[in-house]
Amino acid sequence: MNLLIVNYHYVREIKSGRGIYPITSAELTAQIDLLAGKYKFISQSDLSAFIAKGSYPDGDFCLLTFDDGLKEQIKAFEILREKGIPGIFFVSTMPIRDRKACAVHKFHYVMEQMTHEQLNSCLLQFFPESCDRLKDLEFLNIAVSKYIFDQPDQALVKFYVNYVLNSDEKKSFVDKLFSILVDEEDNFVEKLYMNKSEVIKIANAGMLGSHCNSHEPLGALTDFNIDLELRDSRLVLEEITGQSIYSVSYPFGDKKAVTQKVKELAKKHYSLGITTASGINYTKDILKDPMSLKRISTTSLTKGDFANHI
């Protein structure tokens, strides 16, 4: 079994070119049609059954995933339903339960609304000590290598906020800028995230999974809070839908976010775990650790090393 898992986030028709890189409905449809020429699409229930039995079919399979529980992903859900193709929509539960936006989406919105010059100016105002780092060529190279689809100036600010600031500094900085741009967080949440009825619709199609609660990188949390994020999000989704939730997509999904402890705790609550480590999952990989499956982004599929797979 060769399993390619593709990850999507924003699905919108207008692209700002700053901060996030959405895919349009037409682009998504075109990618699905291209993938259909090589792969057989698989559902999470089929994959979970293979894992439970320890028996895997031969051939090339593809699983489509959508992270965060964004309302605009309903367009993608409708496309999948029309084509009779399965997928998984991994929903973060804090926006539904607490009516609060996840920090990552606040920062995405700030990056969309402000130019990199404005962001750079704000960063220097909040953190004067960032001046030398932001002018350092080696630091710029590191930032560009991390955010390969961003313009260098934008990658620089993005990397500094995400990887240099500690969690308290980042929260303070992003919340301040977000509060300047957004008057009512509740209205922002209502427009950006799926509501309960939309989550139920996805669950009824067998396509719902957990993206934890607050979309924080689990590896940076205490064991207690890791378990809380994993468990509570599952319980919230199960209470809303009346259905069992057995798959999780780890927020951020890299090595720092998905530590061995995270995988051990996730196994208590789920039978299937998906990271952002890039690559194809072969039978031996799935047998070895179904809680850390690899996945590629849509940009990697079309512009990166995986373009030749379609």
C-alpha cells in the first residue's frame, strides 16, 4: 500500500498574496481530477479498518484532508460529495465551544490585512531588540528556507513571530494587532469557522476528525494539557455529532509539535494520527506507527517535490 495524504486549509476564490495561500474551488477540482488518474481515494474508516486488521491492499491510495474547521471548507466538502470522494475535515473545537479564534488564525488575518512593512514596524516597536536579528542575512536565509512560498521580507517577520517570540510574547503581539483590526471577535469566529450544524453534516458523511482544541503546538505543552487538548476536542465533537471520533491531525504537525509523548497520549484517544512530515506512507510506515502518518501540502503537490506524482 502506498498512501499519499494531501493537506488543505483555506478554500477561497480571492487570494490576498499575503500570509496564507488558499486554493480556489476550481484549483481544488483540478487537483482532485489529476490525483484520480493515479490514486484510488480512501476514507478514514477504510484506512482505520486496514490498520485494525493489520492487512493492507496493494496499490496507490490517496486521502484528502482539510485542517482547522474553516467555514469556507464547506465548498470543498460539497465538491467531494458531488464526486463521491471521501476525505477528513479536522476541526479545532475552541471556536465552537468558547467562541474564541485560534491564535494562528488571528495571525493569518493580521498578515493578510497589513503589509510586511507595517508588520516589521510594529515588531520593532513592540520588540526593539529584534532590530539586529531582522537585519541579519543568515537569519533571513533561515526564514526563507522555512517559508519557501513567502516573499523574503514577509518570511522574515513570519519566522520571527512564530519561532523567536515565546508564547506569551507572541500572544500579546498578535492579540494587540488583531484587536486593532477586529471589533467583535464573536463575529469573526462566526464568519471564519464551521458551526455545529456544518460539523454534524460532515460527521454524518463519515468525514470528521479532531484538530485538538486551541490549535496550539502540543509538544510545547505539559503532559496534562496535551492530554486535555486531545481528549476534550474529541469529547466536544462526539457530543455535538453523536458519533465516535477516532482520527486526529496534530496542529502544526512538525517534530517539535508531535513528540513521542504526544503520540503516546494521542493513542489513548485515537487510532489514526496525521502529522505534517512530508512524504508518502508505505505499508511498513503505517504498520510501524499509524499515529504519525506523513502528509504533503497542496503547494508541495503542485510546486514541490511531489509534482511528478501526478
